[in-house]
Amino acid sequence: MQIIFYLNWTSLTSRKYKIGLIKCLCDRIWKICDKVEDRELEIKKLKHILAKNEYPEKLVDAEIDKFIKRKLSPIQTPTPTLPTQPSPAVIMPNATTQETAQVET
């Protein structure tokens, strides 16, 4: 019999750490399991383990669904832009000390 302990939902730990645990375990499953059938089996086991640790079922399902959608969506790579013409620069002449003094007075 295998006993697995993870962070319990009712513990005094921040909610973001608990959700991070779900994402981390999903990522681990995704990296280790090559076959879709194996992933589905492991995700089913993960849901069971998280339910035993009192994680809300709707939250677990939502986080796992978001993770899977993100992994299956095509990677958005930015399209390279062509270099544009440089905008004209305005060059201001340096003011001399005498000119500066006249402006201040």
C-alpha cells in the first residue's frame, strides 16, 4: 500500500501555494508520461490524491483543465518586424554661458 502526502487544503498555507502544487504535479505528469493514456491515468490518480487531501473538486478540475489547454495550445511566437526608418533627430545647439545668463535675467 502506497501512502502519499501532499499539502492539505485545510492547512494554514497560502492558497497560491496549494494551486501551485496542482500545477507542479500536472507539469511533472506531463514531462514524465509520453503517452496520452498514461497521462490520463496519472491525472485521474492525482485527482484522487488531491480529493483525499480535501482539495475542492471544482478547483482541481479547473486548474488541470487550464494546464492542459495551455500545453495543447500552439506556441505563440512573436512575428519579427522589419526595421523601420529611423525618425529624424532634432539637434539643438548648445547655449553659451552668456546666452543662458540673458535668459535667466
